[in-house]
Amino acid sequence: MSGKDPHNKSVAEADAHELHKMGYTQELSRRMHGFSNFAISFSIICILAGGITSFQSAFSTTGGFGIGVGWLVGGAFALIVAASMAQIASAYPTAGGLYHWSSILGGRAWGWATAWVNMLGLIFVIASVNVGVYTLFTQLVLTNIFGVDVSHWGAWQQAFAVAMITGSQAILNHVGIRITSKLTDFSGYLILGVAVLLTLVMIYSIPLLDLSRLFTFVNYSGAAGGNVVPHNGSIMSFALGLLLPLYTITGFDGSAHTAEETVNAKVNVPRSMMHAVFWSVLFGYVLTCSFVLAMHNPAVAAKDGGNVIFNLMAGLPVPSLIKSLFYIGIVLANYLCALACVTSTSRMVFAFARDGGLPASGWLRHVSPRFQSPKNAVWAVAVLSVAATLYSPAFTALAAGSAVFLYVSYAMPIAAGLLAEGKGWTDFGPFRLGALSKPFAAITVVGVLGLVFIGIQPPNDIMINYSIGCLVLLFTGWFLLERRRFVGPPQVVSNRAPAAKSTGSDLVRDPV
């Protein structure tokens, strides 16, 4: 016996063959198994990031109702979107993910636009999470644990710290998927552990259990909620509160972007995507509900605005050591969330550059011979995400709107699939939605259009200008520069030129 598992070898050969059918050779290291692929998306979603830092966006609009009901509404929508994406990921398991799906199902122009929208959203997610890491570290660790006065710290301290944080994440990604996947595996356990323990402590501290808080609608918009959002009517307040679950439960495209590094990707990627969203919805719901139930006076807590969770945690009736461990765990979970975001985004950049879709594509698509990681894409993503934090007005607007950009990029291949299913799209993977496929796709498209409308309401109305600017740049860039130059993924090229018969090997692009 050779000691090698013939089953694993056959699976690896099947993965490489599937990739070859789409016109690519296996360049990245395929070391991730099902749990690691799940952990990438679960770490990026990170209920300890959005569930804490954006809690006020729901509670300061409709109180406990925004959590008890709003989280379930937003979570159900995220599951529908994830299921629609999982079906396409099962058919086309490549690092490009959304970009490839849109190109194959909707054409190269639709794919090119999807890539840019997805990259913009991903880069600003990295930037916003790492600014969050800095903020949480200074407030929870330096101030609360060590008593350091950071009140005089400003933009320069933040810029330096964010650069160091992002640089360390880039180094870890540079040295390969093995260490990154181990850290994100650990992140999955850390998020679950801290969330469960924090929930138990919150429940323990409840002065009087009142479940009606979770289903009682109170309009805290305006001054009543610390002016987190301007005063609105009931319907718009509830709609704005949906940004909490939808900002939190995003980034699950990370499973798709690491498909070329995942064993048995056609099965594991869609399964991991669905599991990451489902468990995030479930544990995030229990956690955020425990925050509401632990408040002594919700009306008073609402006036704390963005400090509501920090003040709630500071008042927990537990030893200071326990609080300190919670603080450190939350900061570490947010750091690993951004680490996974860098992994996901760099694979997206690598895949798009591999097809010549970016400036300096030859440089960006380079894979390290030693580590089998897209090292140049990793560092480009790190530099861009740090740069995004330097101009405060644009960063604040686009960071707040990053979830909107990501959901738009999710809807684009799903919309293309809705039109192509049963016509141009007949090649499906093991994960199928069957009769639910088109209804789920339609719900996704309509829901994302609604999300765009919600996402440009005050206080995020500055997003209108940036969104229009992005659309103008996309249209200009495509029609003036890329329409004739960019040919799309190899499978799209082969579909456009059916006369070029071959064994398939000529569809594999030149590495440079």
C-alpha cells in the first residue's frame, strides 16, 4: 500500500478536471475541507462584529421589535439569497465566484460590472471591519482593561493602527491558505464560544424576564434613539432597522471565492455557504435578543445610541476578569473576520485579473510558487483597503453602504440565472433548488432593489452621490475602454466562438 487515500486522490482529480472544463489549471493550493470553507464565510459574517457594532441601527429605530422581528425578516432574506447563490456555486466552483457566474449566465459585460461592484463592497468591508478592530481595541481593551486615555487620539493614530492591522493580515494570507484556514477554523469556534457565553451572561443578568420587549414596536428614531437615524415614520424606521441583520449577514460569498482551494468544491461550497448563513442567523438572533432582554430600561438605553452595547457590557454583574476576556474575544473575532475578508477579496481580484479584467492584471494574477497564494492580489487588497479609510467622508458613506454593494453583486448573477435557467443555463451542480429556484431568484432581485432604496435613506443619503458616480464610471469604463478589450472568462470565450474545436486544453489561458 502506498499510504495514500485513493478516494482523496480521485476527488482532487475531479476538482482539477472541473476547473479545467472552465478553462483554468489548478494553481492555488487545494487544502481546504468542508469545515474550513464554512469557517471562511462564518468568520466574515461574524455576529460579534456587525451584531455588536451595528446593533443600534435596529434598536435605535424600532426598539426590541427591530431585533425580535427584524432580525428574523432580514435573516430569512439572507438565507434565500444564499440558497440562490449556492445553486450557482455548485455549478461553477471557481475563485471568481460571482464574476464568473454573471459572465457565464449574463455575458461578459454583466460579469465585468459584477466584479467591480463586488470588489468595491469587499474592499470597504475590510476597511470598515479593521477600523472597527481599532475602535474596539482602544475602547474595550486599552481603556476598559488597561485604563489608557485614548480620548486625544485622532486620525493619524487610527491610520497607523489600521495599516499595521491590515499588514499583519496580508502577511498571514501571503504565506498560504494553510495557516489562514487554521486561523479561520479557530475563528469559527471562537465566535460560537464567545457568543454563547456572552448570551448566557446577559441572560443571567436579566433583572426581570420580559419577552414582550422583543415584539413591542417603539419608534426610537430621532432623539429618542440617540439620533442614530433621523426621525421617521414606523414603516421606514423598521426598514432602516433591517440594515442590522443584512449588514451583519454578508460576506458569505467568501466560500465561493475560495472554491479553487476547497476539496470537493461542488458539494462543500454550497453546503458551507448555507450553513454559515443559517448558524449566523440563529446564534446572532439569540445573542442580540439577549442584549434587549438584559437592559434595565430600554427607553434609557436607546438614548445611548452607538454606545448602547458598550454601556450594557460595562454594567454586567460579572468579575472584571470575565469582562476582560469578553473584550479580548470580541476584538480577536473582529480581527479574524477581516483576515477572512482579505482572503476572500484577494481571490476575487486574482480571478478577475487572471482573465485580464484589471489594470496590471499580469502582476495581480501572479501566484507564489512557494506558498501557492495570490500574493500580489493579497497586498493590493491590503493597500486599497487602508487607502479607503483615509478620506473620511467617502469612507463613512461607502463603509455604511458596503452591505448594499455586496447584496447588489449577489443579485446580479442570480438575476442572470433567473433569465438563463432552462435556456442557456442547463449545466447544474449537485445542489439544486428545484421548483424554488425561480421564486427565490425573484425574491432576491426585488429584495435587493428594496435594500438599495433603504440604503440611500438618511443618514446614508450621501450614498446617492457615490452610487451615481460609481455607475457613471462603470458605464464609461466599459463602453470607452473595456468593451473591445475584455473578452471574459475562457468558458465565455469558447461559447462565443464555437467553431474553435479542440480537446479543451487551448482554453487554458497563458499564465502571464
